[in-house]
Amino acid sequence: MSSEFDLIARHFTRATRQTDLGVGDDGALLRPQAGMQLVVSTDMLVAGTHFLADADPHAIGWKTAAVNISDMAAMAAQPRWITLALALPTVDEAWLAAFAEGFAACCAAFDVDWIGGDTTRGPLNLCATVFGEVPAGEAVLRSGARAGEDLWISGRPGLAALGLQQLLGQRELAADWRVPCLAALHRPQPRVALGLALRGLATAMLDVSDGLLGDLGHVLEQSHCGALLEEARLPLAEPFAACQDAAAARNALLRGGDDYELLFSAPADLRAQITALSVQLELPLTRIGQLREESGIELLAADGTRSTLVARAYDHFGA
Amino acid sequence: MSSEFDLIARHFTRATRQTDLGVGDDGALLRPQAGMQLVVSTDMLVAGTHFLADADPHAIGWKTAAVNISDMAAMAAQPRWITLALALPTVDEAWLAAFAEGFAACCAAFDVDWIGGDTTRGPLNLCATVFGEVPAGEAVLRSGARAGEDLWISGRPGLAALGLQQLLGQRELAADWRVPCLAALHRPQPRVALGLALRGLATAMLDVSDGLLGDLGHVLEQSHCGALLEEARLPLAEPFAACQDAAAARNALLRGGDDYELLFSAPADLRAQITALSVQLELPLTRIGQLREESGIELLAADGTRSTLVARAYDHFGA
């Protein structure tokens, strides 16, 4: 059987481009640029909760890096370095090689150096920690939103939730939409370019990992305000096309997690600028409502009726 | 049942002293000092491999922080920040409170800010990532040892291995030694002050987590040299007093892991300075041998006979 040290050498050691010392010592050495704040985030992925145990290992590797890099996008930071600690029940060389390739591919796609980690035996567990840089004071936090500002969402949230329903046999998606929905689930695209472009524009931002409503709740709580969502503005077309069920599409959009789109607030006088950014990045940016003084989340339906929505995030220990 | 967010608020959110933004956003914000390199290390702990499942949760918390902080000591870095991601099978409030107290106590003892993390449901897994600072170019790596230099070890390695044997019912330690051996196992003391004091003195260094011989092997491999250990110099007195068995004491010292003592090399003309440091820090520092050109590790016994030792580190995937 391969030793832990062989495994690290064979699968987990990659060339670095912006690191003073990578894998192989008690720690890695890196040098943040002067005037920058370092942004640090860690995400742990567990089989059954964050991915299905029989999922493609390349996709698991991609996703492990992507969900971490997405946190850098959500802070308007440039992701630069990442570590990976993992527990493995057994050594399956083919699985490991594909997993490491997927992790490295995502790192390379976003110019992130894989600088080190830890390997141990145990129930499958993947824990990455990512480091980014942002000019001091320019990170976009969850706490900066103000009543009167617009609320925006990137991309087509809901596709990943529909992809998961397809995988679990709970829904039969339209044939044309299976691939994009599964891609949204398995290979989320951290919105790094968008996050960087929103420095100085967005007043609050986070990445939607636990569902749009639940994550919106975090912004509202930290920014001490409420929100009015307009149903007619929700980017429902693609989830609807995928499942041809309006209620399911809306539910996937509002409550589905795992799309890693950016939810952000911005002053109303920046609408033209944000629309131009959407064209430039070739990424839909949709204004879905407004922030207001009254707490809570209200949904304004197309027929003018209003209903209160519960800002419940996906909770790993919830009932 | 408590939600994930309640748990984080109740147990995992502590005041920080040297951090711009701690727990609660997509990432933490910190600002390394100008001219410093950042040192990053991550260690994952799993029940059964790194601690017994029924161990005192306060001790598990302490150890999770300590083994990470120890990596900073081993790089001659000042530890400053730490994140903790954990997977929990269930929510046991009493266990969690004690675990978090132990983790926080170790952080506080070494002036480390606990800046964030992640909590998920899954088989028990504890993954911390630690960040330290070192003046650029002054980190002590594994690769800097040269033939002719002395080899030193801190403290009394072997006590943790004997403590584990006692716990597992494999050995009955002398009554006076049970407490110190179990303390070495459960509450390892990262040698931060020693690591910092050895900047500019030690040429190579690491912390002994996988056994002295195995970890020495890493230094020798990266420094391209070999070592001659002198049995008469090994600090065997305390392991022997604990178990009154010379072979067991020697084996615990050479092959036992988990003491987190620092193994380092230094030029012979620094002996007096290092001995003075030992007095100043009230920490035994023992010169146990010498580095040499010939590869491998040889042991010179008290009677003048020589034998070759195998530099085998504890391997999580070994046979």
C-alpha cells in the first residue's frame, strides 16, 4: 500500500506560482502584498451532506476548491492560495488521482496556488482553507446594505437544486437541461471576476450556498434591514424551462443551495453600471428587489398580492 | 435542537485581539505586518487516529489547537491566527462547550486569535488551519541541516507514547508518572518560545509528531545528509523512570509520536548559547548526536557498538 508520504508526493504536490514555499515542510510560506488585507475562509465537505458518496471524484475535487474560492469572490477578494486537508477511509489510487486533478483544475482556473495540506485515515472528509487578498478596507461584507438599495443576484440560481433532484430521482428534467443543471451542481463556477468588479459598487455581498432566502437573511440580520422581493423580477425562466413547474422552479430558486451565485446590494444609481458589467462579464445580473427599513422578507407577486417569506438557511443541524 | 448558527454563536465565537474581522462573514480579515512572511499549516484530527473517542473533550480541543500551533513553532514563526472546521455526528452541548473551551484555552495561552471556521454534520472530524508570521527569510526549514552540525531535541520525548500505552492498558506506569505522561499526551505544549528563540541559531527544525526517528528522516532527506545518534546522550531518564524498562523507554523516545517537541540542528559552536537558552526557557534541550555525510541513521551504543536505525515515520496508510 502507498504511504501517506507517497500519496502526498504523487497526487497533492503541484507547482506553485506565487508562493515562497509550498508542500513539504511544517508550513507553507507566502507573502501578501503590502497594503492588502488577507481574507481567510474554510469549508469542510462531507459525503452525504455536500456531495453524494458515489459522485465523480473529479467533480468532488472541483467542488471542494470551488466552494472555498467562492467565499473569496463574496468578499471581493482575489483568491491566491489554498490548503487541503483530507481524511480517507482507504487508498483508492484512481479515485484520488481524479479527485486531485479536479481540485487542481479549479485552482488553476482561478489562479490559486495549492500550497499544502494534511492527509489522514478516517471517514471521507475534505477540508480546504483559502486565502485571498483585498486592498485594505475594500472587502464587501454582509453588514453594509442599507434600506433603499437594490438587491441583485448573479447567474441562474436554482439549477443546482434541480440537478440534485434529478440525481436523487425526485424529478425528471427536460432533456436539454440535464447537463446544465448537473454542471451547476457538480462544477459550480465561483464568481471571482464579478466579485472583484463589484469592489466599490456593492455595499453588501455573500455567495448563496444555503439557499437565496436563507443567505439573504444573513445579510438582513447583519445590515439591520428587510427586503421586498418582486416575483416578476426573479430569474425564473431557466429553472422553469428545466422542470416546467412554476412552483418547483420558484422553490429551487429561492430555497435551493449550492449554486454559489453572488447576492449583493447596491445603490439604485448604479443600475446602469451594473447592467453594463453583466454584459462585459457575459453573466446575468438580475435586480430582484429592494432593501427597506421594515425587517423580514416580503414577496410581491405579479398580481400585486404580498406574502411573507421565511429566511431559513440550510442548517446542518436543523430539524 | 440548536441550529448550526446558534452553535457557532454560542461556542465558536470569541473576541479577537489582532484581527480586523472575525467570525460571521464569508471570510475573516487580517493584516500581516510589513516585511513578514505568512506561515500556513493545517492539521486534521480524527477519532481513533489522533485521540480516543471517549477522551476528555477539553483535552481534544486543546490538542487540536496545540498540534497546529506546534507547526508554527517548528518554522520559528509567531502563531497569530487560527480557523477551526469541524464535523459533528450529533450536537452534544456539554461536549461542544468543553471542546470549545479547550481549543480557546490553548489559543489564548499562545496569543492566537480564533478567527472563524465551519460546522457541519458528519463523522467527528476536527480540522484547524493556523497562520503565523516570521520575518521574511528567517523561517527555519527542514532542508537547512549540514553534516558536522549537532542534533538537538527539546523536552522529554517518549512520555506521550507511554501515556497512550497506559490508557490502552498495555503498560502500568509508575504512579508518580501517570499524570505527567497523560498530560504530555493530552495537553502537548507547543514550543513556541523555543522556536522563536532559535531563529538564526537552528539550521533545520521540525516538531516531532510522528516519532523522533521518522521525523528525523524527513530532515535528513530534505537536507541530504545522515545522522549518528549517541545512546548515552538520549534523554531516557524520565521515560525510564515512568516505565522502568530500558527497551520500552528507548522505544517510546525514538518511535513514539505526539510529544510535539522540537528536533533541530545547529552548528557546534553554538552549544553554549543553546545550553543557556535551555536554562532561560526552563526547558531541557539535549544534544543527541551529529549530522554527517553518510546517509541513514546510526546509533552508537554506550558499549561502542553501532547499529542502523530505520527512519520510519508514523504513516496513516502504512501496513
